[in-house]
Amino acid sequence: MKQLDFRRFLKLFKYAFFDAVMITVSYLIAIFMFMVLELPLDQYALYFALPGVIIFKLLVFYITGLYKMLENHVGFEDVIKIAVVSIISNVVIVVFIAFSGITFMYKSAYFFITIAEIGLITLPRIANRIIVYVKTNYDWNRALGKRTLIVGAGDAGELVVKEIYRNKDLNNIPLAFVDDNQDKIGNRLLGILIVGPIDRIKEFIDDYKIEEVIIAINYYPTKQMQKLVQLIADKNVRIKKLLSMTDVDSHHKPQIIDVRIEDLLNRDEIKLDDECIKGFIKDEIVLVTGGGGSIGSELCRQISELEPKQLIIFDIYENNAYDVQQELLRKFSKSHRELNLKVLIGSVYNRTRLEDVYKTYKPTIVFHAAAYKHVPLMEDSAVEAVRTNVLGTYNASSLAREYNVKKFVLVSSDKAVRSTNVMGATKRYAELIVQEQQAHTKTTKFSAVRFGNVLGSNGSVIPLFKKQIADGGPVTVTHQDITRYFMTIPEAVGLILQCGVYAQGGEVFILDMGEPVRIVDLAEKMISLAGFKPNEDIKIEITGLRPGEKLFEELLVDHNHDDQHRTANQKIYIEKQREVLESELELTNIIETIEEYSNEDVKKFVAHVIPSYKRNGD
């Protein structure tokens, strides 16, 4: 404690000494100025008065807190404070001279003395920051940093440069800004030249030998982002962006992240009825099966924000479930909120275990996301696909009916439509099971939600492409013309929740996925975003369609289809379903004999129950 007090005294003494010297210097400058102008001045009176002036000023500085500033963090506000204190103290001295008649300095001289004093007193306090700035720039010039061009010379652009200065992990050298505001072009922001408009970016990339582009424009439209990427597609540059400034507050440091492929999809914003969704979840006990998976975990994230009475995560894979649990608990702990969260391990095909969950926790809403979904893998493990996707769904849905759950929502797939693979066929089987369950109850409202591929989910092409690009290629695509419908995970989950609100029993909801995307185009954009040239730096290799894989996915929403009806949400449709009989599902047969089936036998059985399933594309 004594050592700390001594250090504080040394700091106070150091700055008080500096201030005394600088005050003296400012008066000496005034004396020199009057000597040059040959104006008479009573220097002896000044020499007697100066010690008193210095003591008075040091006391004012101490009282107003100038000696409590953190020397490594003196900013604009602190400089303003120094200026205000200096001005006020000198005004007091001028008033003293006027009323006392002791004229040791001309009153008009205090205009120049104040300016000199502010500059001289501020200098020692900001000297450390100036040294750090110069040293940082010197280190950059010596380091092998990435030559960087920043798009947008506004508040966000300034924030990017300051973050690059501050964050030693960002190995960037900002060389220039581009901005479409003609009034800014030719000026400098933080010493960096604003060279011209964005549409000349290719020219500036060549002129400055740019290696990385950072987009620093708040709410940069998707079409503009696509245009920018297209402009520099043939340049070896990586593209990053600043997270939206609304995501950066006083408690969080700004983040500069890679532009994601999701940012380039030409998709309309999806609008949800947030109030109705919150009313649907609030104070309910919500069970999410497969809660550790891509869709299941995002369901848990969004549900946790809607004030459920309890959230239950049920998953067979303990590591995923644990990760989601820790993420949610950490998030709620940081924001000083409570979340009644229960994480349980088990499989939906283990009816005894699942029934124990229903009996113990009595869920009122169930989202059934537990499923095997990987098409090629399930072709070789068809028995397991049936065990989880069919029997697991039967267990979860029949127990929901038995324990009077209010609503049960099955997460299905576009591959359930006229499937050429066993995974899709089992999802169609699951849909029929849920529809058939509805015939036995008026308490529980069953529904299914069918949608296409989700960007970034486990096993999807985007994580695969990222790994292949990081390994130097090649990026593998199964066919030159293969297309898929895509939706982001948060979009898909938001729509699943909205479907839960709409569900009145027996519906199959289908989501409008927008326009299909060529996978080759997706691969080329991802390679370009990583700063490489497609088929030059990183090759794209066509490997051939895999077993059960379609060239084109079925169109989920056909606006001319008489059996499809739009809901209040323009992205959600209801597909009219036929009546499903219990006998046609042959559940008793498969439950009793599944262990006896071979891989091919179980595919034959599924094809018998689901006539639209064409095995191996037949």
C-alpha cells in the first residue's frame, strides 16, 4: 500500500513539475514577445508574482483532477478539460490584476499565454500516445503486414483504422480509403488518403498492390456486396467487413470478420411476427430433441430468448449438448438473467428413456429435430436412418399425444419430396407418422416443417469448402450443373417457430427457399472471398453424383400449385395432405423386425411404405 501511495506521489510530482516549467515557459514567451515589440514591462514585478501564479495554477489543476488522468489513455475529452481549466484560471488572474492594480502582466497578453499554456501542458500528457503511434507505424512498415484498402471513409471506416492500430492480432497496413462521397475524395481520414469512388476499386488495388479489402459501411446492401465481389473477383484479395456498428457498443470491441457466403445470397429479408412467437413460447416447458445439432441448437438459442418456463435439450451426442448448454449459460450469466435449462442425454429411438423425459418434465411444446440427415452416409446405414428418423419420430410423437403436449413440430426436409435416397424417404415416413398421430387426438396439435439446405450446418457444403480451401484445394463439386436451395440457420429456425404459432393440427408447412444456387458458383465465390482465383490458385474438381443424390432438388413452393396455400407469412405455405391410415405405415412390423433387416432389405421396406421413394434414382 505504501509503495502504491509512493508511486502516485511520484506521478503527481512529475506532472506538477512539468506544469510549473511549462507555465514559466509560457510567460517567458510573452516577455520575449514584448521585448521584440519594444513594449515596456515591469519584469521585476512579474518575477515576484510568477511563483504565486504557479502555485495558484497547480492547486487549480489538482482540485479539478488533471493529475488523475491515465497517461496512456489521454483523449480528446481530456484535452478539452485542460483547455477549460487553463482558460478559467487565467480569467481569474486577469480579474485579480484588474481589481488589485498590481500589473505584473498586460491583461491582453493572457490571450497568447493561454494558448501557449494549453499546448505546453497538454504535450507531456499525450507524448506517450504519440510515441506509441509513431512506433506502431514504424513497426508496420518493417512487418509483412497485409496491404489494406478500406471501403467507406465514415465513422465505420475510422473505427476500422483505430481497431487496426489497437489490435496487434490484425496484421494490416491501411493504405487508402475508397468512398463514393465526392466531397471526401482527396481528403484524409486519420492520415490515410481517400483516393476515389468504389467503382474504381480494381484500379486502386493495382496501384497500391492491395492484399485485403475491408468493408466499413454500415448496412452494406447485399446487391452492393455482390457487385463489389464481382468487381474484384479476378484480383488476389481477401474481403473482410466490420460487424454492423449496431452490434458494437461500449462494452464490446469492434470486430473485423470475413465476408461470409451468406452475405452474398440474393435473399429478401424474412419478416416474422415476433410478438406472436414470444406469446407461443413464453412460460411454456419446451423440449427440443436433437438440441445439440445445427437446427436444434439454433432453436434452443432463439427459444431461450423468448422466456420459456423451462428449456429441455435432449440429444444423443453429449459434446454438442454440452457446448450449447455452456454457451447459453454463459450468455445469460453475462447479462444477469436466469434461464431454467435442463440438458439430457439419450436417443429418441430409446422409448423408455424418452418416456422418462416426458413423464418427469411434462413438456408442453416439442420441437423434434433429432434425425440423421447426411444423404450418402445413410445410403450405407439405412437401418440406422429408419431407427432414428422413423421409429424415433414415432416414439417422440406418440409420447407427445400420450402426455398431452400442446404442440408438436417435426423438422422435416425438402428431400422428403419424391426422394431418391433413403434419408429423404425416412423423413417423408416421419411426416406421415405425425399426420396419422393427429387423427387420435384433439389435445395435441401436430405439424411438420419442410425446408431445404441450411448454410453452414454440420455436413453441408460450406464447412466442407472452407476446409478444402484452407488445405489449398481442390474444392470438390459432384456435378457442374448441380443446384440447391439454401437458407441460413437463423432464418430457417425463425420460420420453424412461426410455423409452430400457425399450427392447428395435421399441417405440413413448406418454406419458400427463394432461387436455387449453382454449387459451382458457390464454390467460386468462396474461393474469391478467401483471396484466391478459382481454378488458378485453387482448382474446382467435378467428382460425379453420389448415391441417392439429385441433380436438382424438388421445388418446395410452386405458386401455381392448387394444393399449396399461403399463410399470413409470405415465406410459409401449407401443403394440403391426404388422410393417412395407421395400417399403411406398418409400424408394428418395423418395430418388431428392424434388427433382422439388412441395409438393402430396409430400403425395400421403406419403398413399400413410401411409393414416391425411387431407390438409387430408379
